[in-house]
Amino acid sequence: MLSHAVYFTMKDKGSIDSLIKSCRTHLTDHPGAISFAVGRCASEYDRQVNDRAFDVALEIIFESHAAHDTYQTSDRHQQFIGDNAEKWAQVRVFDVTLDALEKV
């Protein structure tokens, strides 16, 4: 499995809601995706260890690296990038090979 986590810092904070909506429109229901989550930085958590240098976080867990690779080149993912890239000041991507995914 692969966790694909993306952290977006927006140029204009007023575009946060439209980015979240675009994530839901273009990045859900891809083949091989096990879970999807998107949301805002939790402003109430401001501890020394919290990295708060982002506005929107996205995480998709894929059943395999191959499913992730197919997602990367899909038309919907490319449309998402085309629609939103100019709104981002920074994008950080963290891809992690998962040993297990457990319900708690």
C-alpha cells in the first residue's frame, strides 16, 4: 500500500474552499484508492511540534504503487492540477510505503 499525502499552501487564503471542493470533485473514487481525506490545517493545534506551513491537506491511500502511478497520469488528476496549480504558493508531497492499514 502507499499513502499519498499532499500539503498545499495557498497564495490566497480565500481559495481554500474551492481547492477542497476541487479535491473532492477530481481526486475521489480512483481505481485502487482505499481511502480519501481532505481538510484544512487545524488552527487550534499550535504546539511546538506542529508543522503549520500549509492550508489544505490531502491523503489518499492506494492499494499498491501501481494504483498510485495510474492515478498520477489520470485525466481527472491532470485536470485538478490544471485547474488549481496557479493558486498554490507551495505543494509538498509525502509518499509512504505502508506496512499495514488497520482500523482502530
